[in-house]
Amino acid sequence: MTTPETPENPETSPAPRGGPPPFLSSAVTVLSFAVLLVAGLAVGVLSGFAMGWVSHFWDLGLSQQVGGVAAVVAFLVALYALCRLAGWGSRRQSGAVGFAVGYVAVMLVMLGYLTGGNIVFSAKLVNYVFLFGSMIALAVGVMRSFVLPPRPTPVVTPSA
């Protein structure tokens, strides 16, 4: 019984020929980053203004506060899943980074003052949980979306 021989160092074995040209991979990476950046911007705008409803009802009592915190926690889980999905869908960590950068950019703009001196986020506990929780969820989502490169397959040479 003979066993197929494998090279001693599979990293030095010749790469298989064929496949897409190298510039196509870079173009897809840039395009996916741009699309996911815009998606992060959109999610940030929608969730930021939706957070206003949660904080608007914050002063109505304990049941609204518990419901508001539960809604924020559910949103943070969904945000983490979206970030992981962006990395998985693009098969690169840059997809998750693009989504997170778009989201964080909108949150930073929303923290600034508006024309009347009002701010989008009031100084309520639920807003701080939302802001800091979303940054933590995105950071963990980006870190967990790291995709290892595929292992090189050993070249099998038929033995005579």
C-alpha cells in the first residue's frame, strides 16, 4: 500500500493557475467596503432617531424603562449580528469595518448640537447604554469577523 507524497512545506508549493485576475479581488473589496459603509450610515441614522422614541418615554415609569432597556439590548444583539454578517458576506474583515465606520460616523454627528441648541441624544441612562453598547457591539463584531485565509491544499503527485 502506497501513500501519496506531500511536499515538506506546502507554503512553497506552486499555486494553482487560473481564477480571476488579481485586480478584480481588490475592486470587489473596495466596492463591498463602500456599499457596507453606506449601509452602516443608513442603520446609524435610522437607529439613532428611533432611539429618540425610547428615551422620550423614559420618564413615564419603571415599566417603560425596563421595556426601553430590553429594546436597546435586543438592538445591540441585532447590531452585533449585522456587523458579523457584513464580515461574513464580504468574506473579509474590511466588510465589517466598513459597516462599523459608517455607523460610528453617524453616531458622532448625532452627538453634536443642532441648530436650535438641542441635541439628538438626551442625558438619560438609556442613551448612554445605547451609545456605549453599540460601540462595544461593533468592536466585538469586527474582531470576531476576522476570517482566516484558507489552508493551502497539498499537491499530490502520483507515485510510480
